[in-house]
Amino acid sequence: MKYYITTPIFYPNSNPHIGTAYTTVAADTLARYHRLLGDEVYFLTGTDENAQKIVRTAEANHIDPRTYVDGVVERFRELWLALDVSNDDFIRTTEVRHHKVVQHIFTKLYEQGDIYKSVYSGWYCTPCETFWLENKLIEGKCPNADCGRAVELLKEESYFFRLSKYQDALLKHIEGHREFIQPVSRRNEMLRFIEGGLEDLCVSRTTFQWGIKVPFDPKHVIYVWLDALINYISALGYPDGENYGQYWPADVHLMGKDIVRFHAVIWPIILMALNIPLPKVIYGHGWYLTNDGGKISKSRGNVEDSFELIQRYGSDAIRYFLLREMQAGMDGTYSEDNVVERLNRDLANDFGNFVSRSLAMVVKYRKGIVPCPGQDGSQERELKALSHEVKKAVEKSLEVFDPASALEEIWRFVARCNKYVDETAPWVLAKQEELRERLDTVLYTFMECIRIMAVLTAPFMPGLPPRICTLLGLDEGLIRWGETDQWGILEPGIKVHKGEQLFPRIDISQFSTVGETEKVDQDRTTDNISQTQAQKETGEPAPLLEFEPIKEEISIEDFSKLDLRVGKVLSAEKVEKTDKLMKLEVEVAGVVRTVVSGIAKHYASEDLVNQNVVLVANLKPTKLRGITSQGMILAASQGEVLEVLMVNKDLPGGVRIK
């Protein structure tokens, strides 16, 4: 089957940013997924360069428009390369192939009476490249929710496209094809807009010369939306190109919600007038907002350096954050704090930790050789059933353009894999020779889980599967979607390698440019005592550390009420459906207590077993997630770093700490 997916073409009036990257990464994920399915995919992106605001930006930089856009377009290409975007084509509206198609279509529409010449008098917003009727303005300014800037009164001779002629036909199409505009909220917005009445569209300008000339009236430049939207077929070689015949109509046009109106109204009417089939789906996703609710945009000046973020955290981590954080049809919230939290929790703790632990145990217990599995138990059967369920759920989510839900399903499988490690406790099995076959089954299952996780994440984080294949000693050709839920693909006897951490934990304090983490609550104090000594030892100024203020004094009698004891950890497991909580069985003075502690993000279960921890033994029991916790384990934390207080292993559980 063929699959044609597009992003909008982006304005190269400044460097691309995270908000721009979301659309392209989401489209790339869908393209990669369909390639894994075996579809013939054509993935198009590009730049919209024939706009008046390009001219004004170039003038502000004292260079000609072509030189300006050539430089910025390269930044777009470089960013897509850095984000592992696999587009098949990159269309520029300054290319000859595009000019020819636009002029051909303009002439055809004019000759059949769908374009006519008249005089336009009205209000124009240059940043939005949009004409507005006076009754649409808000307090005399652009009514676009993301703009609100000043408009200018223009009166000029222009060509107009008869949008109004096709209003009823467009309504009929939308009402008869519920999937045409998605999600439903965007569809409803467009229906209301069209039902309010369509005005004929101004499609040429005479006040500037940058752009595509009307071929039979060269003092006119073709207005940006008629020009820009045609890229989706000019890139395919309309009207008689081989790619046009093979891939049109598009399976999905993916874009931000602010430009759905142009794609859902102007574009289908152009196609109707040309008697060309309409795209199957127009999908308008949300925006990435800052923590204060503002849109990330160039005009607001609140964009991050995308290249710096990728260099700092890696392409796969940035892709994962972008795709996971924005729910279908909703806006997402971006901050670098959020990126680090996602990376540490989901990628380092959940995914990376499972891979690292599993490989380490195969290396430790079987010298790195994948063993031949024995008989499956109930836990293995449950894992296999879950892999079938998750694969279907991921496919269903991607069919409706919802990568966030797809990733949630994948992480449900990842969480179950981590639980499987704790349930099977290979470190215990390894101590008993009669359980050797059971250990082989568990270790083999670990490796198959890693392979399946690599396939599931391949469309989302394309740099990850090759790294996992290297660790497993596999050919990348084994990343096949059809085998996602098939077990036994991995051949026993292959050599695996522990390798480096796939996703090392990030300490956000090491980066001085993180905005949100530099805000300090007024009730906090800064301790400078160690500043001078640190500078002496390193030769570099030490960073200021922020500490909570010392609490009010208590008497020795108050302190003596605390009963602090050494507790020996007998077992530890992550609490289901939580990120932070871990359930521990702790022996204190011959009595085993259950303790629930918020340390699961920082410790693997086996790292705690047989360790001596410090326990507040006389704390009133409390219930956490339905589990009665009989005490509190002491730990120190600073930012993302947490350390459980531990004492000498030779001390018996129950020794009092004074």
C-alpha cells in the first residue's frame, strides 16, 4: 500500500524551534511506522519562502530575500537531520518545479472563471499573511489568537479566487467524511467557520515583487496561500509526474491547529475547482506551551535552541519527550525541567534500567551467552499475552495519529518487564543449581523483552534499535514490526554485551541555562560556606547550592522520642502503577516490617536487598496505595540526586542509632 504524509511547509523567517520540531517528528514517526508495515511511503516537508514577511525580515538583516532564506533553510535541513527525520523530499517554494505548477494552476483556474480580477480594500496582517474584514478585527487588530498585532489598510488591484462558489460542496464533503478533519474539535470549528459564510479569497498582490508572478499579468505576485498549499502536489510532479499518480491523494496533512483553517477550507476548494481528489485526513495537533501557558513561537521570543537541546540530551530523548508529552488534540507543556524529568523517569529508570540490569545478569550468570529457555511459567505467558495486547494498542493509536497514547502503551509493557525482574529474582535462582533451567528461561525472556521493546520504539526513537541490536549481537534487519509480539525470534547461543547505559540519568543542575530550575522560592536560603573551599580545590567557581532553611530548634527530649534503628532489607519491589514507590520487607530486631518508600526512581530492587538502612521505627503506620507502611527509611536528596542512608552490613537489624 502507498502512504503519503506531509508536514506544513515552514516559514524560514528565523531558525526552527521545538514547536516546529513536534510536527515534523510526529510525521516522521508515522512515516517510519508505515515503512515497518511494508507500505510504500512518501514523506514530504519543506519551506514556505514566498511571503511578504520574508522580505521584511531580510530587509531588517540588510540582505536580499534569496540569500536570507538560503541560510535559514539550511538550518531546517540540519535540524531534521539532527532529529533523525527521514523525509523523502524537501520542497522549497522558490524552486522552479514549484513555480511552474503554481503558474499552471493559477492560469487554469483563471481560464475556467474561478479566478477573477477586482480591487481589494481591507485590512491586512503581514505576520499572518491574511486579509481581514473590519468586522472580524478585535480592537482594530488581527483577530488570530496567536497574533493580535496591528493590521494595515490596503487598497490595491488583485485577483480573487471564488471560495464562495464551493462553500456548499465543501460542507457536504466534510459532513459526509467524518474522518476528513481531525480531531473532532477542529472539525467542529471548521464547520462553524464555513457555515458563517465564505468570502472570495484575494490571491495576488502588487505592492511587492518577491514571489511567483502571475504568468499573464506579471505586475501581480501570487498570494502566499494559493502558492504555498500547492506544494503538496507540486512536489509530486503534478499533473503528470509518476509520484503524483502513485501517491496522491495524501493520506494525511499534519499541522498545528493555527493553520487548519487554510488547509480545511482553501486547499480542498482549490482541489475541487481542479477536479482533483481531496486528501484523506487533515489533522491539526495542539501547540507546545510554556509553563505560563504561552505558545512557543518565534514572534514571542521564547524559543529554545533546538540544536543545543539535542546535543545536551540526544535526539531520541528529545523525540520521546515531544511525542509523549502532547496528548491527541491537546496542547503540551514544554520546559527543560519537564524534559529532564521524562528522560530520568521513563528512559533512564524504566527503559534503560531494565536493559542494563537484564544484560548484566546474562553476563554475570551465563558469561554473556543467551541461554536456551525451558518451560514457560505463568509469568512468561502473561508477558507474551501483554505483548500481543500492546502491539494492537500501539497500532490503533498510530492509526488515529496519537503517538502519545502509543508510547503510554509501550511503557505499560516496559513496566511489566521491570516487574518481571523483581518477581523472578534471578539473583536468588542463581544460588540453586536445581533451578538452573528456570534461570535460563528467565534470562532468555529478558533478552526477548529487550528485542520487542526495540521494535516497538523503532518508529519513535530511531537511534535506539541499532544500539540495542549492537548490545544483543543482532542484525538490524531483525527489527521487523510483524515480529513485535512473536516470541522465540532470538536464537540461544548468541553473545550479548552489557555496554554503556542507553540513557544515563541527567543532573539538571549541571546546566546553567535551564530557566525554570533557576527560580528560587523566597522562603529558601543560600548557603555559601563551602564556596571558597570548592574554588580553592578546583580552580573554578563552585555553583551556589540551594538548601531548605534550618527548622526551629528542638530539645534533646524531643529528639529522643525518635527511635532510629538499623533495618536489613530482605526484599524490594516497585509498587504497581506508581513511578516513585517501592515496597520493602525490612527486618528489625527479628521482626519483619513492610515499609513503602518513594525511592523507586533512584534504586533498582536488587541494589537494596541485603543492605542495612536507617529506619524510623516508631512512626505511626500509614497506608500508601493500599499498603500499610510501618516506618520510614531515611534518605538525603538534592535536586535529582537521592541517596538512601546505609550503615555497615555487619550490624544486625535492630541496632539502635543514637
